[in-house]
Amino acid sequence: LLRSLRKKLAMKASVPPFVVFSDATLREMSEKKPVTKSELLRLQGVSIKKCERYGDTFTTAIKIYLSDKQKKI
């Protein structure tokens, strides 16, 4: 899910996906599941600029994922 989102954002900005977030950062997101910008900023590879640019998109995707997962239980 996070890689797909990263790819879509990278294509929109005409940049390689790693410019949005590295694979390591996506792995850490998948492990820690940040749902706020302040939680996202604690991850390695997330600068203030990247958080401002992509934070809402990624935290919203994680919130939706967690909500969908909870519904299945």
C-alpha cells in the first residue's frame, strides 16, 4: 500500500520514488504505523519538508488501513 502510494506521488511530481521516501522509511512506517505528523517526523528519513508535503497523504492511508483491518476482526 505504501509503495503504491509513493509511486503515485513520485509519478505526479516526475521524480524517482526514493525522492518521496526511501524503502527503509516505508518499512519503518509499516512497522510503527504513524497516524499523526508528529509521529511521522520521528521516523528516519522524514524531514519537515517531506512531512509537510506528504504527511497527510501517508498518515491518512495508514489510518484507513488500520480502520479496515479493525473492521475485519
